Amino acid sequence: MRATHNTSGQTIVELIVVIGVAMVIVTALIVSSTASLRSSQYSKAKSQATKYAQEGMGLPVHFAIKAGIHFLAWAIRRRAKFGAWIVQRPGRQPWVGTAR
């Protein structure tokens, strides 16, 4: 005589295990892609902010060079007592201005 095994329950258990493993893999992929997108957006925003900051810092230098003035040759001293400032340029007369 031949012994028979009931394998119908085993197939259902295997199916449940496979579905569970697939759900874990899909969840991991979703979490990973979400974190990657967040990081990408943060990097893009930071890069844009850095670009704007560099452009903003370059404007005074641009205008100064356009006017023929070199910031590195200046020595700026503020006189808080009188609210005036003096710009001294090597070999030239100083410029005096008020804070207002």
C-alpha cells in the first residue's frame, strides 16, 4: 500500500510566507526611495541657497570693481563717537561720510 500525505495546508503556509516576504521587500524599497527623494530635495535646496548667497555676496564687489574701487586696498575705520566713517586709500585723500 501506498502512504498518502496531505500537502494542501503546506501550500497555503508557503503562500503566506511568500506574501509576507514580498511585503517586507516592497516596504523597504518604498522607505529607501522616500529617504533618497528627501535627501535629494534637501541637497537641491541647499545648493540653490548657496548659489543665491554667493551671488548676493558678489554684488558689492561687482559694483565696487565697476566703480574702480578695490576693497582690498581700503582700510575702513568707523568712528562711533561721531557716527562717521572714514575710508582710507593708499596714497589718496580719505573719504569721510556720515552714518545717515
